Amino acid sequence: MRMPRYARIHMTGGLFHVISRFHNNDFFLDFPGARQQYLALLGKALDTHDCRLIAYCLMSSHVHLVLQLGNDPLGALTRRVHSPFAVWLNSQRGGLGTVFAGRPRSVLVHSDTYGMELVRYVHNNPVRAGVVSRAVESEWSSHRAYMGLAEAPSWLSMEALFGDNKRQQDRIRKELDAFVDEGRFEGRRADLDGEVSRALSKRMNKMMGGEVTFSYPVLGPDAFVRSAMKEQVATQQGRLGISVKSISIAEVTATIFNELAIRPQLAFCRGCSHRVSRGRALASWVWVEQLGQRQVDLASVFNVRPATISCALSKIRREGMTESEKTAVENAMSILAAQSKNECTAVDTNISAIEPMVLALRRDRTKTIAKN
């Protein structure tokens, strides 16, 4: 069953594994020049985004990135890469069609606990797929650059592993090669691939003291997970301090429609006009993107297929809103905040739980690896 869409967790300084898959798992990166084009667009996008790219791996049907986020949202980066790549690919193959299978999947990990495991996991993707026998043999991951066997692109933040001391790089390079090679027989890991298992969901809900809805795993010690989930809870409670539990889809829709000077009752009628359909789309946008709620709930209320809601939201993300629509949404959010029955208290997030700018091999850890 397809997971409902929720607002993505964002933590400044957080380490993320981002997986982007192609439509129908097609081998789009096997198209001549596709891998070079994707990396060129990725480098261009990184020049205008404040994240750091620590590792990557390009497979035929999907892409893996290890990113440390800054203040800019993850979606801003992937859009700057995926939109022009889709245009380029369609122009090269002489056709139209969907290229990416929805928005990327992501996993937030604690750098000390999972950081190096994640880099190893990403670099060993071609090994698990049977493309190569060792990570160092793959030309389409960042591992060869770390090993000094390929020129490192300027946008690859290798200092995240090597640190500032250049005299230690040879030692770290050998230890990194041994560490990655040690994991070449490791199988697929659902947690690092962004899947939310029942066990993980149960653990998170237990830590948060109640049921919390999320789409992406948070991996690390309990204190780190609580910190990240507080951010998610704050997101789900909406922008502008809105208590989501006190706001219904009908109220969101009525508020948006009133701002657009459309009778709210029309939102729930079949065979509606384009203007009413657009009003529904904007109400859906507020419900999903601003309040962090499930788009599947909208389909049942509006009596339409979930795909209809998905298409409406995709069109807004792709084409944006008019100035009058932006004003309507902003006014609606202010009205909903004023109507909220419960005031949302500020959530203190322990940002220090995430190590900014640090992802180095620990000496005690690498010594253990060498012994094994």
C-alpha cells in the first residue's frame, strides 16, 4: 500500500540519506550521457544550496546521496536537479513521460552512530547489485574519489571524512577503504533505505508518548530520535502555531474558498468548474504542505480518487501559484491560526544532538576494523 504523504523532517546540520528512484524502476541512467548529465546538474544545484554532499552513488534505476542539510530545504535541491534532468532525458529519447517516481525518500541519521555505516552502505550499492565485486571498482560513486583514484568534483565535501589535517589523509584513506570493503557482503537494510517498519514505528511512538505520524525513519539514540520527532510534531501542528487537531479539512476548505470568493459548498460537488477545482487544489496544498497532514484524507472528503489530489498538488509544485492565490493562502493560514482552539507551545529542539560539519572515522573504531 502506498504511504500517505507527510511533511518532510528538516533539521539544520542533520545527516540525510536521500534515495531518488526512476519511474517504474526504469534504467534511465543507462541512457548515453545520462550519468554525466545528472552529476553536472547536481553540481550546479549544489552551488546554490547550502547543504554539503558527502557521498553519492548512481545506479541504473536510482540515485543515492548522503547530505548534511543547512537551512535550505531538501526539496529545493532535488527540484533543481530532477526537473532539468527530466527535460534533458525526454529530449534525448524523443518523447514525453514521467521520469522520477515521486519525491525522493529520505532517512535522518545520527552521525556518530550511523554516519560511517551510511557512507559504507551507499558506496557498496554497486556491490550488492552485482555490478562490481568491490566498491573501489565502481566509476559512478564517490568512493574512488575518496581513494584518490578519480578526480574529486569541487562540490564533494571530502573534508567531512578527511578533516582539515592533510597529513592524516593517507591513513584515513586506507582505513576508509578497509571499512567499506568490510561491508561488501552486507545485505540490503530497510532502515537505511528509508522504510518505516512496524518495529521502528512502535519504538518512535513509545518514545514520543503517543501516536506520531511520519513517513521517514530517524535512526540514532533515543535522545536524538526524540529531538528529531519534536521537529516533526511541530511541523504537523502546522505553520503559524496552528493546532492541527482542532482544524478539519472542511474548515480549511471553507477558509480558502471564502478567500477566493467561491461558495464553500461547491468544493464537495461533483462535476465542478475549473475555478472550484483550483480551490480544492489550494485547500489540499494547505492541508498537506502547510499543516503536514495526509493527502489520502482529502480524497475521501472531496469524493475523488487519491491520484486526483496527487496530480493537483504536483501541478502547484511544478507551476506555482498566482499572486492572488498566494495572498489567499496566506490570509487563510492567518485565519486558521486565529481560530485554532489550542495554542501550540514552542518545541525546544536540541540541535546540538546533531554534530554539524563532523563525520570522521573514529580512531578506536578503525583500529577495531583493522583487527577484524
